[in-house]
Amino acid sequence: MLNCTIHGAKDLRLEQQPAEAIGPTQVRVGVKAVGICGSDLHYYRHGRVGDFVIREPLTPGHEASGQVLEVGAAVATVKPGDRVALDPARTCGVCRYCRQGDSNHCEAVHFFGSASRYPHMQGAMREQVVVEARQCVPVPDSLPFELAAFGEPLAVALHAVRSAGSLLGKTAMVVGAGPIGALVLMAARLAGASQVIVVDIVDQTLAACARVGATRTINAAADPGALDALAAGKGSVDVCFEASGSYAGLASCLRAARPRGVVVTVGTLGGSSEHCPFNLIMVKSLSCIGSFRFVDEYAMAVDCLSRGVLDVSALLTAAVPAARVHDAFALAADRRQAMKVMVTF
């Protein structure tokens, strides 16, 4: 089978690899679409994501959908020909975190496309992947594979919004207008936020967020005074979501949040924290919450996509065949041109 493999920084290869065998509880899926996520870009550009360093060839991709090719003898939930979205997390179900309902912190998780463990956990950017049957969530024929693959990032967004508590009638701000930020915006509107302000420094991504429900967009580079206005007094925003992965973004959240407001960190922070006003957490009695991946929101996300509750089609920039995977990664890295790029098989 054709496999997209990252061997190190800027070393992405298309290779033929043997197909895996399947066990009685497993399913072989012909992958149809895989989204390129920010972590995939980091692995490709730098050979690492934070402390997770590529030490052996890594197949990226954790946002995937496809069609069932073969099922194990004990599988009754799906059958060959079914269209499915693929939950990238295979959790153990027995560790202390799984037992207490925090499976996103499973001590033995296998998560698609991650170098956080060695041997690495291989991802879905390949022609076929073998998964446990419980990782397959059926989708209707009416949902294109490229949109079904939004299940994972949408689950991340739904989990972040759920972590914030009730948003009904509240003002929310999302800093970072990339794919996750845009999906957090949509999830916040779905949860009843009366206003969702989106902040970024790229006009093109802000325009995409305006198309999917932002009540206001702010280019922080072009109009820093708009952020100053939100932070005036003691701040005015009920709930802030940091989705840019920058300390400057987190600083904007801490300044804009009202006293006893909520700040949810979704992005993976990088760079220097030197000028981030962490003392505001104490001064304004803020609740600061970290939101990591998702728990049971994956099925909810796929249901929202399948029923058309949320239409993410405006966020799909391009579907690029795997034979042109280098072009796909180059496009995905250009924030002025791309929101979400899918690799297709």
C-alpha cells in the first residue's frame, strides 16, 4: 500500500509498504481523506512537535475517513462497503484515567500519527489502515469523505467548548483563526454564545471565520486598539479560547477576560512567555483551563457533520491526491491561502 512517511525535517516520502493483518475485533479501512493538522506540519517542517521528536519513520495524519474493506470475525458493527470516520484514539479503558472518564489522558493510548511514544504511533496518511471496530463511526453517503474527516478537529473544538462550562448568552473570544479556532467558533455558537469575537493577524483566515459565524473579527496586527478596548477596565469577555499556540495570544486572552471569566487553552504554546501577564490570573480570579484532545466528543462531532448541524464545507480549501502530497503540505503551511487541506487516496 502507498504510505506517506516523514523521516525527519523536510523529509517526506511516498513509499510502498506491506498491508497489515487484521485481528478478530479489527477492521481494515481504505483511507479516502486525511486532513493535514498543525502537528503534522510541525513534524514535516521541524521533525518534532514540542518534546515529541521523530526517531523513526512516522506516518502522519489523525483526521481521517474511509471505506471499510474487511472486518474481523468478531465485528458486527460495520461491514465491507460502509463509509466511516475514524476516531484516531484507541484507549485502553482500564487505566485510572479511562475509568474516571478522562480517556484523553489514557496511560496506554494509541493515537494516530504521534511521536510521543517510541516505537511511534503510526497515522492514517496511507492507502489502508487497520483499526479496532470501535474506532469506526459510520457516516451517510451524503457526507463527502473530505468533510467526514473533520470529525477529529471538530471533536477537539467541542471538548474545548464543553470544558468552558455554559456559554449560553455569553460573549466569547477565540484567538487564532486557524482550523481549530474556526471550529471552536462554530462550537461556541452551537453552545449558545451570543457573540463570538475572533482574533488573528491574517485577513484571509479571519474572512473564513466571518463566513462560519463570527460576529466580529479583529486583525490584531492592523488594529491593536480593538484588543485594547476589549481589555479596558478589568476586561469584558466572558470566555476566551486561546487557539493560536502563542503566548501573545494567551496574553490577549488574559487581558480581555473579565474578572471571574474563563480562559481555555487549546493551542500548543511555543516561543517565549516573557511578556505574558500571568499575574492577571490571580488579580482577576480567572479560571484557566487546559483542553487536550477530546473524550467522548468524537461521535458527537461526526453526528453534527452527518446531520448537517454544522456545515464545515467553507473551511475546506483543497483536496489533493496523495501523489502530490508535497504540494498539499506546502499549501497547508500557507495561512494566507489555506484553511484545511485534505490528502486523498
